[in-house]
Amino acid sequence: MTNEEVVAMTNRVFVESFELDEKDLTPEAHVFEDLGLDSLDTVDLVVALQQKFNVRIRDDERVRSIRTLNDVYEFILTIQREMAASN
Amino acid sequence: MKLNRAVITGIGCVSPLGRDVPALIDGLTAGRSAARYMAAFEQYTGLRSLIAAPAELVDEKLIPRKDRRSMSRMSIFSVQAAEQALADACLAPADMVPGDIGCVIGSTIGSMNTMAETFDAMLPEYDLNQMTSMQFFQVISHTAVMNVAQYLGITGAVLAPSAACASGLQAVGIAYDLVRLGRQKAVLCGGTEELHPTVTGSFDVLYAASTGYNDNPAKASRPFDRDRDGLVCGDGSGILLVEEYEHAKARNARIYAEIAGFETCGSGEHISQSSRGAMIQCMGRALQQAGLQTDDIDYINAHATSTVHGDKEEAAAIRDIFADTVPVSSMKGNIGHTLGASGAIELIISLVMMKQSAIFPTLNLEHIDPECGAIDHVVETREQPIRNFLKNAFAFGGINTTLICSRSGDGV
């Protein structure tokens, strides 16, 4: 999966799950302060990302350090690289 | 102990006949049925009743996402109905002393749609990784009242009676008691429900859902009629504002009616079969509490759901107490059986009838079943003043509920 595909699919998650406008989804956008998610939303963000990318990240401690949308992209790309390496 | 007087000062609903009270009354006035064929039900093997009377979900996105995320359709219906009731009453919770306004909303169960989605995702792998944060908040039994109270900032008593088809009227009765006892100055109260094939299926398996009118849904719900064959499930929500009389007077509120009596009781006989004896007890004790005689009642809004047994029992109970002296009609020919919402929605209709001095008839009552006879069935709109009316709501589990409203001497 290319970086562009990860960005596009992640943005779809934010649009579909949190009813956000695509134009607000810039890499530097802060997930909580700019996009308005809260702690309950992060639970659903994880579930939605798991579904979208077919990954298991619920117990991954790195989720806690996500702040910006770019952090989400990087996290997913890292997970995918790890999965590819382990396969 | 001196009890406060409790009056109804606001009404709101989302019903199978439309998004608010005027739409509901327009539909009733036109004699419309909201029942329709449900193509989505066809996929369920063994489901014989393929009809329902759904309410339409509209403008739900006017509720901000963070408030709405914990709401299934039953909570959205209730929020919209509650906002209508408050607007109708010209009252905002923020205008009240914190803790003085409560909220009591009943339903049979939480969201069956969300429950089904949850199990669909979890089974057959027994995998909880797809469970979202909001499924629990939509499935719990008090989901509607929790959402309404949070959304409107209500900080008084928040309660959720769950007694199937009696839930909505029980909620109004509890609100009445909270106000009478001086615990609350005002209470938003009522019932809500949402359709799901398993809800219809639960009645179908007990031979209590209509199965013979799949090709003619508008004729399916026919309370007291010879050719009735079961109920038609509907959904929606009815919410009323019950207010302490002096509080309402002090702010010059319009008063629809005063609640004069309320009774709820069990039959102690059977979990699914209605009991005329328990109904007689329920209506009789409500009359006693109201201090009224049978000839004081000008109208009975029946529970009558179009089931073979239930309608017969209710007609017999009414006959036993009132003979054929009091006009009787059921609204379920028009809106189907909205279950936990039905008591509240039909109470709202009855209040409008009282205001308009006109009684809506039982739709589809074409041939009165002899076993439902010898009571005064209203089969066409009847113009007549209503001083006091009696509203019944009965439920599986042998639970019976009767509420009596009186035209208030002032302000109506």
C-alpha cells in the first residue's frame, strides 16, 4: 500500500466516522484540538482503523502518542511495514 | 399529606404519521394508516408478518455528532419529541432551578438495531475487536432518557421504566407522582421504541402479529374488528411535560389537562395473556384515585392493539365498568402499536381530542367483533366535549396501566 493510499483511506475513516470535512484533514491537524475528537472517539478511531486496514492495534501502546493526523498516517505505515517484515 | 396538583403543559412526538404533533393529527384527521409492506423483512426465514408502521428519521444531523453518537433512532426520536414538548410549553431547562426538572422515559428495551449490529460483528468468531465505544450506550435500557437528559442538561430525577407496551404511560404516571410529592417542579416524560424484525418476530412467534394483511397493510391493524388477526409494530416517541400546577400558573403556561388519577398493577395470572379482571381493577382504582364516577368519563382511549385476545379482554373490562355509556376508540388502526411509545403518543392524541372536543374513530373497525361489543365504539369522528378521559396501556407480563386526565378549570 502506498503512502497516498494510506492517507486517502485514513482520511475516509475520519470523514465517515466523525463526519469531518475532507478539507480540514491536513497532516498537521491535531486530532483532538483541531478535529475535535475526544477519548471516546479514539476508541472508535481504533476500531475503524482496524476495520479499514485489517490490523490489530487496540492494545498497541503507540496509539497513545498519536496527536496529529500525520501521526496516524505514520503509525499505520509503521504497522504495515512491521506486518510485511514478519510475513 | 397534601399533594401537589400536576398538569400537562407541553406535548411533542415523532410518530408513524409524521415528525411532530400537527403531522400526527393531520394523519388521524385524514383517516390515514401508516402501516406499509417491509421488503427488508423478507430475508428473515420464519417471519410471517411483513408489515410495520415505521416513523421516519429526519433532521437527525441537527443534533451535533458528539451528542448524537450515543443515540440510536429511539433516542433521536425522543430528543426531537422532548424539544417539541419544551417549545410547546415555552419552557427551557435552563430557566429552572437546577434539579427541579426531571426526565422519565420508558421503552421495552434499548436499541435492537444496535444490539443486532453488535452481535453481527462479534459472531461467529466471538471477536470483540469491532465493538465500538457507543454500542453499549445505545443498547442499555435507559438509553433514551440518558440521552435526552444529557442533551437538554436536565439535572433532576432521571428514570427509565421498562414495562414493554406500558412503559410510556408508566413514565407519565411516575412523573405525576414526582410532581405530586413535591420532588420535582416539572418532568419531561413519555416513551419511545424502534422497529426491528426481531421485535415484530417476537409477536409473530406468539401468533400476536398480523400475518393476513401483508398484501394490504393499511387494513392490517383493526382493533376490535371481527377480522383482526394481530398487531402491526410501529415506532416513534411521545414526550409530555408534566408540571406542578402552581409553577405552571405562575408562568402563565397553557394547560392541556390536569392528571387526575393513575394506576398500574400486575395481573399475577399469566405472562402473555391479558386479564380482564386485572384491567377492571386497574381502571377502577384509577377512577377511585381521581375521585370520579363512571359517568364523569367522556372518553376512553383504549390500548386495543388488534390482537384477538387482548382486544376482547379490554372490551369486556370496559363493558363491566362503563357498559355502553362511554365512547371508546383505539388509535392503533392508524399508527400501529408503537409499543413503549404507544401510551405517551396516544395520551397526546387524547389531549388534542379534549382540546378540540372531537373524538377520532378506530380506523378499520368495519365489523365490530361480537366479543368486543356492547361498548360505545367510535367508528367515525364524533364531536363532543370531553371533561375527563381515561387512557389505558397494557403490557406483556400482566402489567396494566390507566391514567385519567381532567380538563382543567383554568387555562385550558
